[in-house]
Amino acid sequence: MKLKSGKTLSCRLALLGLPWALSGMATAAEIATDPGDYAALPPGVDLGIVYYQHTERNAFYSRGDRVPGPFRLKTDIGLLRYVHFTKLGDYVIDPQIIVPFGSVSLKEPASESSSGVGDPMLGGTLWLVNQPERKQWFGLSAFASVPLGNYEARKGGVNMGQNRWKGIFHAGYVTGLGDHFMLDFILETAVYGKNDDYAGQTLKQDGSYSAQAHLRYLVSPQTHLALSYFHDIGGETRLNGVAQHDRMNNNRLLATFATFVAPDLQLQVQGGQALNVENGWKESSRLNLRVVKVF
């Protein structure tokens, strides 16, 4: 994206490079996993999950360089997620639905905001390896993001919905490392449909890719600590066929504390920030909260 000064830059930043993703804007994986997500639970178990994510972004980068000027973008996102573990032949699967809601607020260099319900996601995981006695799991996931969320074309990327279909695919592996450590490794790829009403233009996006790793320390059977690393690449956009030169090559860290406060109720808190951003908004801080109810 060729950057210009003054009002032109403000208007372009208000419209470009901000499509909402489940993990928080276009500078991150579409679905950011949590430690332990790819360890299958027994068939018949149901999970009701509520998430809250607060992020602050105070810098904007283009081709690895920080763009001068005031920048501020804030998101407050909630997620409702229902997961059902069952069997398909000899394999465990977990069909699920995810419904986002919340608000996106651009403060500087322009002022714009949006709130409401985001695009719901439908999908699940099929476990090809499910060996809890050996602390090993391997699963393949597929999700479809359905363009049903709140969307106003004039706001461009400052929307909860994206007015386009998305397909998100994961391969996740979990293994034990001795008695107290677990390693989770997930690869993601995402493909995007076009948005034919993006502030009066047509938005297309190349596929994006993410590598996610979680190292967990099992304090007890009920409690764990974790350090997570996310690296995201690809996803360059084009407006009316013109490349925006906004390809991702970004990474961030996240620390996790999770514990069961009752046999069927888990609480989790996470904090982190971006390390490096090549193009787009840089996340200065993130707070995630999660409550899991087991049925």
C-alpha cells in the first residue's frame, strides 16, 4: 500500500487492512487455538464456552517500518462456543458452532466504530490419533465462516462482519514431554471469498497461514501454565484488482493460566502482545478471559 500524508492516509487506513478475524483483526491467525484444544475429550461430553478478548493497537506498520503519526485501534470481542464430542465410526469428532459479538473502535487517525454480531463459524475436528494413555493426539479441523454478521459497506474493515465466506483448516498435534509438560503444535491455512461491497470496491485476499505452538506445564491435574507462540504469514489483499502490499509476516506471544475451580468449570486468563509486524496494526496488549462449562 502506497502511504500518503494527511487526510488521504487517514481515510485509507480507516478502510483498509482491518477485516475482523476470530483472533482479532487481520494481523493474526483466523482461529487462535488455546493450550489443550487438540486433546480430544470422551464421546458424550459437551462444552459451553464463553470468551472475552480485549486488544489495544497503537502503531501501524508498512513493509516493516512504523508509519509516523497517531494510531489507536481497540477491540472488545465476546465469543459463544458450543462443542459436542461424539464418534464417527472409530474416530472421535467434535462438531461445534462459534458466534462472535462485540465492538471494533478506530480512534486515530480517523474515528469509526462498529458493534453487534460477527460472522458465525461452523465446523469441527476429526481425531486420527487419540491415545490419552500415551499423551498423544492428532486431529484435522475444518471451519466455514458464514457472512451473516453485522456489516456496513461504508465502514470497510471497521465491521464485526466481513460480508464474505471463509474456509479455515487446521492440523493439530499434541504430545507429552515427561510427567509435567505438554507440547501442542497447530498449522492453519485459510482461504477467502471476495467481498464485492467493501466501501464501494471489491476486496479479494490471498490465502493466509499460521503456525501456533503451546508449551504447557501441568502444575496439577486441575491447573496448568502455558506459553504460546503465533506466527502468521500471507493474506495480501487487493482492492479492485490493485495489490495493497499488506502481506502478513507477524508474530506474537501469549501467556496462559488455567484452572478448574469445580470439576465441571474451568477458568482461564491470558495476556500477551505482538513481537513483530511487517504490515498492518501492531498489537500492544491483549487480555483474554475464558470460562468453560463441562456437561
